[in-house]
Amino acid sequence: MAKQLVIIDALNLIRRIYAVQQQRTPNGALDNATTMALGSACKRIIASLKPSHIIAVFDGERCAWREQLFPDYKQNRSPMPEQLAKQLENLKDHLLDLGIDSVSAPDEEADDICATIASKAAAASYPVTIVSTDRGYYSLLNNGVNLYDYFRREYISIDEVENKFGITISQLTDYWALVGISSVNVAGVAGIGAKSAKNLLNNYSNAQAILDAPAPDKLAQKVQTNAEQLNLAKQLLSLRTDLQLGFSLKQLRYQQAHGN
């Protein structure tokens, strides 16, 4: 089998599957329907991506370092449905039955764990794909990491992302720091929207170049005036790729479970 590490952003997948099943299934049968749908999704992922190694990554209870920097981080999000939260351990067991082990860390987000695993694998020239719809992973596309949208059944390409935003992949984190991301309750620079951010990054190479500009235009002046907020947003929205994982790639080898 050809080498291929597949990293499943587990809650990104599970929460969307659960939301669909909520609409389709009587409440008494929801747990079983979610389990079956997750199993079908993972079997399809395995058949499509043909992993030699695979892991499902879950969020910890909180992201300690981001909350320390900004206590309101993600405070606008609705909590996970209680019924789903109670089912998570059973879903992890079901994944293990399919040959997919799970990993999480108490004070870390799945995004940073996925990014760390993927970056370390890519740096070792190991083919790697993250399965997620989370746009935060777009910044890894330049680093030899592939991104697969299960619900669209297709890979996300660098061209697609750069055409959509009108900037380069390497500018994406600076773009999000400028405009903010409401879904995680992180504000950008006041008065800077998508069009202004795109214009700034087309005129300057990156956020630091905007801050360092000796003769800034009006938009750049606005950014310089709000440098503290920009730098905070960039810290909060940057993926970490330097976590200590405590396991090796060899431990993630996929072994098809009996009967699957």
C-alpha cells in the first residue's frame, strides 16, 4: 500500500453528521443513527483516500493558551448538544472498531493537533491529508498538506482558495487577522473588511509590512493605529505546529478491522 496519512478532524465531521441526523431521525433513535452515519462516512473516507496511516483528532475541553491570551475566545459559540456530548466516548469506540484510533489533549484544540501531526509528516515528505471543512487549515496547503472536504467529496486546491480570496495562501492568516473571524469571537481591525484587507495585502506583502510602512496610505494608517488588536488576532488565529505529541507516525498505521 502506498504511504498516505489521513487525519480526521473528528468533531468537524461528527457535528455535521449529527445535525443531519437530527433532522431525519426520531430522537429515540438518534444515537444509533449518528453512530451508523459516522461509520459509513469513515468507511467512505478510507475507500476514497486509501490511508496507510489514520487518526481521528478530537478537541480537548478548552484551549488554555488562547483563553489565557483572550478570555472571550469562542465564548459566543453554542455548547455541544448534551445528547451528542454523552455519546462521544461510544463514537470513539466505534471508530476504533473500524481501525481508527483517536487522540486529544485536555488543553489543546484539534486544529493545532491536526496541524502539528500534518506538518511533521509533510516535513518528512510523507503524503498527508486532513479531512475537514475548517477553512483554518487552508494555510497549510503551501506546506505539502492536502485538505479533503468529505461533504463535497473533493480536495481543496490552492488555486481554488487563492481565487476565492484574491490573495496568496501565505497571506491568509494575515487576512483573517485583519478582518477577524466571528465564529471564534475574534475581532479584526476596526473598519477593515474583506475588500480592504485584500487591497492591503495586494499592496503590502504581509501584515508586518503594513505595520512597518513608513508612508502608509489611509487603510494602512488604520491598521497601524490598531496594531495591538492585529497582533492579538494573528496570534489567536495562527495554527500551532509545534505541539509535543507523545506518539509516532508508526503508531497510526491503519489495520482494517475484522469484518469491515
